[in-house]
Amino acid sequence: QAELVESGGGLVQPGGSLRLSCAVSKILFSSSRVVLGWYRQPLGKQRDMVATITKDDTTNFADTVKGRFTISRDNEKNMVFLQMNNLAPEDTAVYYCNARDIIYTSSESWGQGTQVTVSS
């Protein structure tokens, strides 16, 4: 059974918005040692961090998305979200939900990904 499941991707025009959702297993979501985040991988490129959030709501964003994207969590529904505004073609990628142990950083889980395409 998957521990993280993404949804909400799609095709949008430049300047548009999308909200991605990730359903997280209860054990991962409630752990004080787990950092949740969003990563993206454009076609033919490496996978890079977009945004992360800790259990105490400390957030981190890639420079390329600061001021446009926000990450949040719903502690009752065990969900993490990525609100993406002012989308541009360079934001086109497969977006992945991630959970990583804050101490043992090589211990992590990935969702299957959701495609975001920004094109006119």
C-alpha cells in the first residue's frame, strides 16, 4: 500500500494556478522526525526540491518558486498541499510528494507523481 498519493495535476495556461494534494499515511504524517515536501522533475532533467514543511510548520522553498508557491498541511486529514500560482512553462514537470526522516535522511518515501503542464 502506497504511503503517499499525489493528485491535482493537469494542463494550465501561463499565469494560471493549480493546487496539488498528497494523502500521507498516518504514521508518516504524525512522526516528529518526518519532513514532508514536494519535488519536481522536468522531462530529461533531474528531480529537484520545490518546497518542504516540518511538523512544526517550518517551510523551505526553492528560489525559483518563492513568492509563487505555498506549501501547507492539514493535520486532521493527513494531507499536504502545494498551491501553485502564476505558473510559467518552466514549471512543467512531474511533481512528487516526499517524506524523509530528518535524522536518517536516506530513509524516505515517494509518491507516484502527478503531471503539471503549463502551456498556451
